[in-house]
Amino acid sequence: MSTPESWFQQGEALVTRHTYGTEEFRAGLVLLGKAAAAGVIEAQVALGHVHAQVHVLPDAFAEAVRWYRQAAEQAHPMAQDRLADLYMLGRGVPQDDTQAFQWYARTAEQYYAMAQCNLAYMHAAGIGTPLDDIAATTLYLQAAAQGEARAYFNLGLRYLKGRGAPANPVHACAWMSNAARLDYPTSKTELTCLETPLTAQERQQAATLAKHIQDNFGMLQRALGNTAGATASATLYRQVVEDNFQKLGVTAFSLTPHQRLEDGTTHALAAEPGLKSSIHNERPHIFSIADFVSKHECAHLMALASHDFQSAQQHTRELLSGEQTAFTGYAATFSTPYYDAVSRNLERRVATAFNLPVYHVEPLSVLRYRAGDRYAPHVDYFDAARLENNRRHGDHSGQRIASFLVYLSAPEEGGETHYLKINRKIRGEPRMALCHYNCVTGGETDPMTLHMGAPVIRGEKWLARTTLREKPLF
């Protein structure tokens, strides 16, 4: 029987299995359009995804906005999230952080933990809203109550520094212990740093509180499970969460800000300082920026990438790049579902470092090197064959004029970036960005940028990387 739901299922299967330009892909779009017009909300979201990812479709971003908005206005959380992302990006709509914040807030109000974390980040960074540490911590507490490891990690950092809550190293350890229990990236290292200055008695207090949080929130998860479903309202979720926090019995963890802040010292969050670079070489022009990303941003990018890691051979099948043989580790490229306020904000920071508009920044990817992994000698700019291949496939953004990477995690030994033509090895430090220009003045490519990632000897190396084009990507 032919129904709107069957049109959606058939259409989604066709656009997923076939590439743009094929008859099957076109047939899939037609079926999705019929289902969406008939009111199938998941078809509207699917059409938003297709147009957001297949940029060569006619009016791709405007169509993505149209379909996402239809679903978002019906309170579909993914559509709201993606519409917010397009406002941050400025594609299909004017760039507008306030609108992005408002759409992220609609998802957070439905008690989606990841959305609460994203909104907390925007409060803490002052994106689309004034800086508000208190609101950020409240949102992280709400997300932590639902077992969100990212929230545990951030609360560990925030209770240590007194950001929106009383500064308390024991409380910080208790939250970070729960992040470590869930294997959130870098949390075990941070926990060791937090525990080291504590007395034996304080460590025991932290361990007891961490177990209390785990047990209490475990009961909360069961309570939320009993209320979950299509008929469960955000109001009901909120009430269950707030009741559970009362049972936790720690005033400093209260969801009510004035109660949480009654005792203890808090510190206002300052605006991010401007980027300060250190020049390593003039030709090729190589520079680094210390503390380019925060501890939270590092851990979050690692967590996002972990969803999609593949070996380099699987990840890159386009033979012209040579990456499938040059790199021996694992890679993940951020695509539409995994872009959020953190990754978009990082793109802006990258653009600022090179004094270019953000729409010159390619999609971020993350590389993970384990012991023995290396990246063979290569240049990042395109040769003539690759440029022509790009043009044939609708990419008119031109040359990669600059390269950027930031160390999310630095190895204990090895893994230096070695610029072979000048015999210069640069050792990475956690959170440090390393950048170089691929072209000289006048636009000619610079063979002096030949470089390699030396083999990692001990530990792991995680890099977030991108390149910047001479023309806008879209």
C-alpha cells in the first residue's frame, strides 16, 4: 500500500544508498518531497539533511532552512538543532547568533541533555546571549542529572574554579570522577590533577560524594525511563529531575541559583583573551598559538570524533589526496549531525587567526595517532590535477592557502611536526594550535611547506585540523 510513511521510507533509502546525479537519488528526493508535503515530519527533517549536505542541489541551503523550519516549528529537536546551526553558519538565512541561541534553547527546554550542554556553552562563551556563568552551570547540572558525561566533566572544571557555583575542590573531584567512570575524553587525566592536592580525608569525601551522585542519578534515570515516551512532557521531566536534586541534599548543587550560591566563593567569567601567536619560521610562514582551545572544547571535540572514527584507508577513498596511504592512524570528519556551537565557534577562531572570513574554512576533521602511527611527507596545497578534479565536481573554492591544526592531546614522546625542507621539528603541546601558509605572496604554492607527522613513540596524539581556501566554500 502506498502511504506517506512508505514514501518517506523508500525515499530515505534511495538518497542514502545512491549519489547525487543518479536517477535513484532524484527519485528518492521526489518521494521525500511527497511525504514531507503530506506532513511526515521525519521526511521534512530528511530533506533538510539532504540539502544541508549536498550543496550542489538548487538553492541547497535555502531549501534546508525551509524544511528544517517546518519540522522545528513542530518542536522536532533535531530540526531545531540544525536550524540553529544554519543561523550560526549564516547559510540559507542571515548569520544571527541570537536566533541560533533561541532555537538551541527550544531543544534544551525539552530536556535533551546534549542540547542543554550546547546552550550552557553559549551562555559561558557569550554567543547569542550575554555571558552568564550561573545559567551555564544550571544547565550543566540539569544535563548531569540525566547521566550526560560532558556535563559531569564541565561541572568538575566549574566547581574547581567557582564558575556559577561555589568553588570546592571536593565537589569538583566528585563530578570529574563520574565523567571518568563514563570514560569521557581526558577526564581521567583531569581527575588525577584534581586529586593530587587533596588530603586523604578530602579524597575519601570526594569518592563518597561521587558514589552518592552515581546512585542517586541512577535512580533518576529509572524514574525518567518510567515517564519517557511520546506523551511525556518537558514539565514532567523537569519536576522529576528537580525532586531528585532535592534528595541529593547538597545545597551547592541546587538547580535554584540563589540557593546554590549562598555559601562559597564564585568568580565571574572573563571574556576570552585575544589570540597571541608565536612565529617559528618566516619561509614557509609557520606560527603557533598557545591555549587556542579550552579543556572542555578539547574533550568535546574528541568525544564528537569518537562517534565516527575510521582508519585512514576507510576514511579517505579519493586517491588524488594520497591520505589513505600517507596516514596510518584514524580519522573522523565532522558532518551535519555532529556540528554544534562548539565546532562552529572553533571555526570562527580559526578564521580569525588567519584574518579570513569563516566561510573560507573547510569542515573540521580529527586525527588520532597511536604509538607507531605517522603521517608521511606531504604538502597540503592542491596540485593542478586535484584543482581540476575539484572543479569538475562543483568545487570552485580554489587553492588551500593555509593549514591549521590544534593538539587536543599531545603524545608523551614523538609525534613532532617535521618541516623537512627547513629541517625544523615542532613539538606540540596540549591545546596549542600550529599553523602555516601554503602559498607565498602572489599566490604561488610553496614547496617549502613539505612536512610530516613523525611517528608517535609513547602516548597518543589527537589533532583537530582544517585548511582555508582562497575563495568561499559555498
